[in-house]
Amino acid sequence: MNQTNSSWGGRFAEATDAFVAEFTASIGFDQRLYRHDIQGSIAHATMLAECAVLTVAEKDTIVQGLLAVQADIEAGTLVWSVALEDVHMNIEAALTDKIGTVGKKLHTGRSRNDQIATDIRLYLRDAIDHLNGELTRLQHALIDLAGAEADTIMPGFTHLQTAQPVTFGHHLLAWNEMLQRDYERMIDCRKRVNILPLGAAALAGTTYPIDRARTAELLGFDRASENSLDSVSDRDFAIEFNHDGALIMMHLSRMSEELVLWASAQFNFIDLPDRFCTGSSIMPQKKNPDVPELVRGKTGRVYGNLFSLLTLMKSQPLAYNKDNQEDKEPIFDTIDTVAGCLRAFADMIPHIEAQREQMHTAAAGGYSTATDLADYLVKRGLPFRDAHEVVGASVAFGIVERKDLSELSLEQLQQFSSLIEADVFEVLTVEGSVAARDHFGGTAPNQVRAACLRAQVFLAQR
């Protein structure tokens, strides 16, 4: 069966092939824009009435009809038609069925090109607000846990090798810093999303006496776009959003990697709540960290969405092209994926249990206070490079003796430097090591608590 969309079929001598109609339709995925499409249409009709392009009675009829269509959609009674291609024409057809010919006047002074650009921006604006809410919820969870674990000592790593003792709270606050940058990027992205393209029409603007500033005001946009050609063809804001979403996923993936390692029997630093894990079908002892593993895996699809959009736009001439129909699914998938991952983490983090004794034991091993010994020697006048060599020799001796630096006797340490005295053991404990990093941004417990307080105050101001 061949079919033609009546909104544009007048110029064509034959109907659209049935397969082509289905192939080119977007209603299967863009119907989720219905609320924002109706929101934009109500504002457009209101503006047209204020500019005397529509009568007030026509505007009122259109608005009531649109609200009725929205009620049908939300009740599940509206049947979406592939023949009508997209969410815009499905809603317009349903509107015309309800209110008659006046429904056909709604499209005056606009095109589907500027209409879809407006819908996506409205949708994305709401999505950013939701994601920032989830980011904030996760940050609260991290800060609360960091405060509770401000005194918990764990090994800090570089190259995944034991480096220096840190506090678990300090480590969690490092994650919070990542998320804070993500939040700020989303806020910045929202500024470029919140620009109104409606009124650009197909590409050149319209001959009707429209008031784009009024439409922007009605829809809560900061301003109307400056150039009609760019308005309908710009997808930079979508690419930027996907970029920011990819960074969020990169951060969550890094966190996931650590959670997976820490939850393993080999580390045993944390216990994840059972409800965020699964078992094995064959090995009854297994407790698999599926949530962080899946978040780590989902990062790849968001990266893919970013590259899909970049590739989609790289060769497009001005202005609008049908290629841009392919922008929605990557955007929607990134929104859904990032939102789901943030929700999972925000729900899971508050219930993580630190295995404090195991963390402390691990921090005390691996010669994690070697740098503290070097600092000790420097404070007694030895140049750092010489101190580094002395400590290296001390560590080599400890490896042979199978003892940590703190377990060596004073006599054994003094064979490497006469500057070492009995007070050296105060800096060779992991407690002394973390307490010594008592400066802004340091890992000392009182600095962690102060950082938690600052972070909580900062979040309360959002």
C-alpha cells in the first residue's frame, strides 16, 4: 500500500512507497517529545493571537484542543500513525480531528524544522534539570559517607601500587569533585540549550508579523536565536550535552572500577548492599557487583552516541537536512543511560560499608609511609634527593627482612642515616602520615570534615 502525508503531498504525482514511509518516519521514537511539542504549540498560538495573526477565539480553541490531545496521549487512547511521519503531524492531525479547520491554522508562521529544534531544546532543558538533580543527590550521598569515614585510613594508589596512606573520606570527596565539575558543565550547557529557534521557520524566517521575543518569554528561553539558517541546522547544543554526558559516564566508570576492585575478596575494602549485586548460577558463594560493572559497560554506548552526533553533523550543508532526524535517538539514549546510572549510584552509595580493619591493614603495608621518612630526613637538613636514596635503601632492607618500615628497629634504620632518631616512629605510622597532611585539600581527618562541611554548604545553595 502506498500513502502520502497530506501535510505536504500536494506537489507529488504518486504516493510514497509504504517501505519508504516507514523508513523515513520518526514517530517510533520522537513521540516522547509530545509534551514539549504541545508546550511549544501553545506558546506559538498565544503569540500569533497577540500579533493578530490568529483571533483570540481561534487561539483559545487551539489551546483547548491541544490540551485535549495531550490528555488522550497520556491516557493511551491516541493511536500514533507512521503515515503521519512524526510527533508534530500526529498531534496536528489529532488536533484538527478535534476542533476542525481552525487546527490547520496552528502551523502558520513556522515549519517542522524550527518546531523540532524547539522541541529538542525544551526536552533537553528538562533532562538537564533532572540529571543535575540526580548529580546533586549522588553528591549528597558521597559527602555524607565521606564525613562518616573521615578517620578511616586506606592505601592511596598510583599505578595501582600502594603509594601513601589516605582517608577513605578523602577518596570519596575526590569523586565528589568530579561530579561537581559535571554539574557545572551541565549548567553551562543549559545556557546554550536555552535559546529559542522557533520563528526561523524552514530556514529564512516568515512573512508573518511574529514576536519571537514573546515566544521565548512564554517558553522560558533566555532569548531567541539570531540567525534563521543556523537556528534550524544547529545541533551543537546536542553534541555538547552528549559530551558532558560522556564525561559523567567516564567519572562513574572510574568509580565503578574502584568499587569492583574494593568489593573483591583480594581487596575486601567494602561491602556492597546485596540488593545491588547478583549471584552466580553455578557458584553459590559468588556476590557479583553487577551495578558498578554495568555502569562501567554502559559508558561505551554514551561515548558512541557522542561520536554518532559528531559524525552526523560533520558534512551537512546549511540549512536543515533529513540527516538530522538521526539526532534524537542518541540524545534520548544518553539521557536515559546517564539518568539510570546516576540513580543507581545515588541509591547505592549510602549503603556501602567500609571494611575499616582491612583498609587499615592494607594501608600499613607496601611501605606507604616511605615518603614520610624522606620528609623527616629533609626536615633534619638532608637534601631531598639524598633522603630519597636513604629511604630507598631502607625499603630494600625491609623487603629482605619482610618488615614494614615501622617494624624495623631504630638501630636498623640508623644504619642508613645518623639523622634518624627515636621520634621517627611518630611519622612511620599511617595515622601520623595522614594527620601530617593537615592543610587545605589534604587528607588529614579534620581537613576531610572541613571539606565535607564546605561541600554541604555549597550544595545547599543550589
